[in-house]
Amino acid sequence: MIRVKNLTKKYGELKAVDDVTFDVHTGDILGFLGPNGAGKTTTVRIITCFLLPTAGWVEVDGLNVFEHSLEVRKKIGYLPENAPLYSEMNVLDYLHFIMGVRGILKDRWSQRTKEMINICGLGPVVNRNIGELSKGFRQRVGLAQAMVHDPEVLILDEPTSGLDPNQIAEIRSLIKELGKEKTVILCTHILPEVEATCKRVLIINEGKIVADGSPAELQASFQGKEQIYIELKTPFTDVESKLANLENVEKVKEILTNGDDLKKFTIECARGVDLREGLFRLAVDNNWVLLEMRKEQASLEDVFRQLTTS
Amino acid sequence: MSSHVVVFCKKELRSFFDSPIAYIVITTFLLISGWFFFSDLFLVNQASLRNLFDIIPFIFMFFVPAVTMRLISEEKRSGTIEILLTLPVKDYEIILGKFLAGLILIVVAVLLTLVYTFTLSGLGDLDFGSVVAGYIGLIFLGATYLSVGVFTSSFTQNQIVAFITSFAIIFALYMLNKVLMFVPNFLASFFEYLSVDYHFSNISRGVIDSRDVIYYLSLVFFFLFLAVRALESRKWR
Ligand SMILES: Nc1ncnc2c1ncn2[C@@H]1O[C@H](COP(=O)(O)OP(=O)(O)OP(=O)(O)O)[C@@H](O)[C@H]1O
Ligand SMILES: [Mg+2]
């Protein structure tokens, strides 16, 4: 649905986007991840025809974004970062204005407005001025604006920034629902958001793509240390040093607890080494009661941090 | 006319009249023009529309930039331009819609001064032809100032900068035929031709000559064209 090829954007000397190539297929929800200033907003601004790239091209549904700009813009619904809306307009007028520009026939306005009010939960604020709304409601109006023409492609730049946990959960499930039929690009630096909603993740750092795959694939490709979590019951206090002396153990970290005899540790070792048997024997030899032992999964956060810090 | 232009024009008109801007600007305009007009009437005990037609081009220098200054710069400052320019519309439709909204506001303001004209007609004979011509001239003049204002509003996100630069350009266009004694002879007629006031005085004498109309229309076209280019320039930055 969306093809981005060798995209480069320079602001003066600064390369904000550097030779970026990726495809998004119909029905994909693509999580576009990256630290601040990585180039996410710049990339989506090019896809939405707001900016021209320095080099490379973009196609939406087979149409070149620069040659068929108007056609492409009809297919896209876009919520820019911070949901910039006309603060002096009220919500209803604003949606009518967007529908007018989008060429939606007037006799469909009231039905379409009702749908948007339902989907985005705008009921309590329809007749309020946008400038008076809380940030969360402004984001929702922005979302309604992006979806009002039922676009094939939805591009959302940090749609949940500034929302409370309830609203975040609602918007995420909404995005998930939408992603069943539409192609969605979701820019964010909130990792749980991606884990909760996206089938595919693209990580960009300093303008370059550094990872591309499903969340599970990215976790599997993690290059860091392996971690094991154990929970013990014992009155002895020399547990940490004994653990550290075990063969292959590289680092032991105690997690503080309130229980007197309960002790929790995370133990690091090189990737590919299995410590579990050694740990078990050590516990038996010392008469520690082993309550829990598990291998920690590398989280998306570990992957993200590894790929975007140097 | 394209339906997009109408949508933008309506939206802009609503935001003029939903906010106090339109009322403040129109009232101030009427007060100032009325004051000049009637003070002449009472002082010299004789007033003609000449006074009105002399003073309005001058008042417009402040009035029109006040109308146009926020038209596009505010969209840039608040970021709403990003939604606007990613809607399926052509850049010129946006510019034209905003320009027409400003034009309607100005036409309303100018027509309200008809009250003064009618007061005058009660006092003496009025040359009807020159009144109509004068008003048409005012609207052409206002349209030209507006196009300058739309242009300056499109290249900055600062309303004050937009106001001052449009005032400066309009002032220069207005003054061109008043500095003729300082320019070399071969430039004099060129300066005169470029001056908005020269063409306005032609029209307000009661003759609507196509040369004057063409002059105004080309300036309007020129500045609106620059405004469209200024909007597009974001893409390459
Ligand atoms: N208009 C501009 N002029 C100059 N530099 C810019 C402009 N817009 C962005 N940049 C720079 O380009 C780089 C990428 O910015 P971009 O906004 O695309 O990052 P981002 O990934 O969206 O970041 P964030 O997560 O903070 O929103 C940054 O270094 C930024 O300073
Ligand atoms: Mg951004």
C-alpha cells in the first residue's frame, strides 16, 4: 500500500532522514519507533505531501506522492503531532469544515458526524470550542478529523501523547480495530503502545532504519545478555556472594524485598549459556528453598535501547 | 468557482465575525473615516466625496493589513497549516478563499460608508456617476492592498511581521506618485504608473479606464501568485 524508497531529507546540513526504505501492506499496523529527533515526523510529512524529500520517492496505492499529490491526499487521513486544530472553532463546525473540504456530500454530514462522535467519544464536547478542550479531547477531535472521510491509509503522529491511561487504552483499541481494514502508520516512542497495537515495528535512529520486523522477531534478535530471575527463601545472608561465584555468572543484582527470608535476584550471563541447572544445584547444596526461577524475555524496550544508543 | 474556494472563504468569514476582530476593525474604520469626513463638513461647511475618497486609501493602509495579518501566519504559528496543506486541495484555492473572505469584509466596510454619502446627498447635489466610480475604485484599491497583505502573511508565522511588511509595501505603492520630483525624469512616468493612488484618482474622477483596471488586477494576481509560492516553499526547506 505504501512504498518508501531511498528517502532522504536534509534540512540544510542536517540529514533528518537518511536513505530510508520500507513497505507497508494493506491491513498492517506499522509502529514507527524512534527516539526524539529520529526523523519520524519528517518521514510522515513526506508521505502526506507536506514536505518534499531531498532524494528518493514514495508511492501510496501505486500512486507517486509527488506526481499525484491530490489523489494521494484523498486516500490518507493524517493526524499531525500535537493535533493542531483551529482553537476558535467548535467541534461540530470543525468537522463540517473538514467534510466540506473533503467533498463529502452534505446529506451525509449528520450521519458521518454521529459516527465520528461515537467512535472517538466526542459526545460531551461537540458544541464546545476546540480551544477550551483538554488535550485528550483535542487529540480525539484530531483523530475524528483524520478518519471522517473513511481513508484507506491512516497516519497518526503520537496520537496518545497527553492522554490519561483510560483514554490511551481506548485509543489503542480503536487503532487496533481500524487496522483490520486500513493501513495504519503509528509514530510513537511509547513502547507498550507498539507491543499492544502493532503487527510490525520499524525503528529509526538518527534518520536511519535500524530494525524492521514483528515485535517477536525483534525480541528474538536481541544481542544483549541473558537474564535469569530467581526467588529464594533462606535466612542466610551470603546468598549474593555465593551466586556470584557460580561458574559463568557475570552479574548478580538483588531486588529489594520486605520479607525477612524472601530474596529475589536477577542474574546475568552470556547469551547461549544456561545457568538454570547450576543454580538449582547451588540452591540444593545450600538448603535454599527455590520458589521461582525463570528466563527473562528481552523486552522491546531492551531492543529499542540497544539499537538507539551508541 | 471551485467549491474548495467557497469552503475556505466561508470558514474565514466565520472566524472574522465569530471573533471581535471584524467588529473592532470595521468600527474603527468607520469612526476614523467619519471623523475626517464630518470635520471637513463642519469646518469648511462644505464637503464633497473627494474628502472621503482621499482619506480612505490612507486609512486602508492600516485597516487592510490588520485584516490580513493573521490569515496565514496564524496557521503557520499554530501548526494548523499542516492539516490544511495535507487536505486534497490546491494551494491556490486556499489563498484565493482567504483573499475573497478579506475582500468581502472590505466591501462591507466600504459600503457602510454609504451612510456618509447619503448624508451628503441630502445636503446638495451629488454626481451619481462619480460616486459609483469612486466606490468601484475603492474596492479595486482594497483588493490590491489585500493581496499584498495575504502575501506577507504567507511568508511569516509572526502576525506583527506580517502587518508591518504589508504596511511598508502598501505605503511604498501609495507614495510612488508623491515623490516624483525626487526621481529622474525617465523614471517618473514609470513610478507614476506603479502608484496605486495615481490609478485611484483616475477612477474616482468618474472614468473607469481599462488601463487602471488592468493595473489593479495584475498587482492582485502578482501578489497572490507570490503568496502561493510562499506556501509551496515550505516543501523545499
Ligand atoms: N523544519 C525544520 N527545520 C530544521 N530542522 C528540522 C525541522 N524539522 C525537524 N528538524 C530536525 O530534523 C530531525 C528530525 O526531526 P523529526 O521531527 O522528524 O523527529 P521525530 O522523530 O519526529 O522526533 P520526536 O519524537 O521528538 O517527535 C531533528 O533533528 C529536528 O531537529
Ligand atoms: Mg515527531
